[in-house]
Amino acid sequence: MNDGIVTSVIVGPDEGTEPDGVTSWEEYFTAKGKGQAVRTSYNTRAGEHILGGEPLRFNYAGIGYTYDEERDGFIPPKPFDSWVLDEATCLWTAPVPMPEDGQAYVWDETAGEWVVSE
């Protein structure tokens, strides 16, 4: 991670299996010189752990995500200028809720609305 932007995701061992002399995997991978390493959880989405465990940093990190130190969370890239960050989930939300009528929709930024996907 460089300047808070995730540049790679490394699947590593679980905590508690660090080599002698290493106190955390974050420390270990940061010392390798690839930028700052911050743990993420494959099972965390929108601040919830999908298996009922302890959520970690709001969202599973992905390349291009931002690590926000103040929130201690990963935030995906903003999809559209009009979307706003939901502080409870660290996910972007449209200014208008998507209709829930069973149809497929895409966001039209110019019109500021959801349109039926063709």
C-alpha cells in the first residue's frame, strides 16, 4: 500500500503463526519493503463478518481501495461523483435508492437516476 492506496493484496497466514522475532504479519510484510501492510479479512463486508466473527476494517481490501486510518477501514474506489460514503459501512451509496422491483438497473450519472439495464 502506498499513500493509503492498496497496490496489492497478499494472502498470508493467520495471526498467531508469525516467525520468531516477528510480532505481527503487518510488521513482517511492511519490513519486506512493499509499502505499508495492513491486515484485511476476506469475510468482512460493509462492517459485518459474514461468518459471524469479528469484522475487520469494514471491507476486504482490493487493489485501488483506500485505507482510511481515521476510520481504520478499507473504502472501495468511488464509482460516481454524486455518490456519498456511508460511514456505517465504508461503501459508496447512490443519492437515490435503486428500485427494488426485480429488474436490473445501472446508474446514469448524467441523469442522476437508475435506469433499466438493457
